[in-house]
Amino acid sequence: MNAIPSVDLRDYLSSDPKKKQQFVSELGGAFEDIGFVALSGHFLSDELIERLYAEIKKFFALPQEVKNKYEIEGIGGQRGYTSFGKEHAKGRKEGDLKEFWHFGQYVENDPKLAAEYPPNVEVKELPEFNKVGKETYKMLEKTAQYVLRALALHLQLEETYFDQYIKNGNSILRPIHYPPITEEPKNAVRAAAHGDINLITLLMGAHGKGLQVMNHEGEWIDAIARPDQLMINVGDMLSRLSNNSLKSTIHQVVNPPRELWGSSRYSIPFFMHPVSEMPLNCLEHCIDEDHPKLYEDITAGEFLHERLVDLGLIKK
């Protein structure tokens, strides 16, 4: 498996049952095999993408002391700014060579969840930044909802199984800036090898080399999407739920060749998280003699907390 399969969400949304079933099969097959897929036909317009990139470039170009105002203590980096080198992959001491921002859920009609999640942080200097972030968040959340509906069918669940858990879920939109590399990085890379925590990740900006996925032979392969595509991968939560029939694949963002050290790289993942109460217990029909139960029962909230401790973002 040396290429990332491509699918088109318009097939799933079409009124043609054959096209819809083909999408479900191809998506499910890709996620059982390599754990990644390139998706076109999503809900992001070219105009929205352009506006978003323009605003995040403006934000990361702000003076460091201005950005630092938006780094909020005590919330594990769940909202606002996280400065360069703060986050590291599980099991690594070296901080990743990146800085990033977090937009979180815009809770509707649920005071309990509104109180549970930290509020979104408003960048006073860039009013458009907050607006375009919210629009993008909503469009990626909508895209993710349909991808999960297709996966529910693949897993022999009711089509809207995930809807109840992702409504007002703890999802995160993370614009990332990998600044120019100014000196030989010792052991650090832009993002060390890791699996994602969440249900699925939708990645904007995988159009150039950098993102790599580990195949079954343990080799790193480049994961490059077309400009009109999102790269989507399985996270650990979905892998647990499916008793590892859907694969949460290890991936990394490598440093560019030396001649490109002077250039910034931007990427924008949307981490689709459910509400904290969602049980991640392995689905009964994914367990049999050949596939014994691999994971202990746990909720999404408990699992997320464990992993944020592993990443160094919150203290035990």
C-alpha cells in the first residue's frame, strides 16, 4: 500500500444507492487498510479556504509578545495559542517544531457542556480571524458528520449512530505554523511520529511533501492530497471502538530538505471529538475468536485526559 486512496463525498450524498454503497465500501476498506483517505466533495469552498489561510498567516506573523497574550494557563492548550516547542509526541522529550492555535466547539443549547468547555479566545487585533475560524469549524464538522455516517454503515451500525455523540462534541480546529528552521534540529521534527487521539482527523494543507504515513511494512510513505482534497485519518478513539478493525495509523511531519528550511509550512487539522460521555467500549460485533477484545472499557473523556497527560499538555 504505497498510495493514499481517494474518495468523493458527493457519491455518498448522491441519490444513487450504488454510488453511496461504493463510497461506504471504499472508505471502510481504506480505513481498515492504511487508515488514511483523501476526500474531495467536502463542504469547504475555495473562497473560505483562502480567507482562512490569509488570517492564520496574519496571526502567526504578529509579534511574539502579542501572541503570548493569547496563551491561556491551566487549560492544557485546549483554546487559544500554544507557543513554539510546547507540545511533544507521546514518549518523546523533544518539543515539536511548531506553534498553533485552537478553535473549540461553539456549544448550542447545552448549558452543561458550555460550562465544561473553555470558551473560545477572541483575537482583538484580527476580528476576521475569529469569524473565519468559526465558519471553517462548522464546515469541517459537517463534513466529518457525513464521513462518520458512512463509517457507521460500514461498521453495521445505524447510519446516524455517531450523531448523538458528536453534536456539541469536544472537537478542535488547529491552525499550525511550522516556522522556518534556522539551525540544525537536534532530535526534533516538525511533528514526531504519533497516532491521533480522536475519532477522525480532517487535514487541510497536505498538498506538499512533509506528512508521512507508516505502511504495513513499517515504511514511511508520503501522504499528499490534491488542493481540492482533505486528508482524513482514523484516530485512536475510533480504533478502540472498532476493536482495531479501523486502523489509527502512525504518521509524522518531517523536516524539509535543507534548501527549504527558510520557508514556513502551514497545516490545519480538524480533530473530531465526541462528547466526554461517549463510551469507547469495543463494539460487540467487532469481537470474535479471531479478533479478541483488545481494549478496556473507557469513556472518551477519560481517554482524552490520559492522552493529554502523555503529551505533556496537562499535569497528572
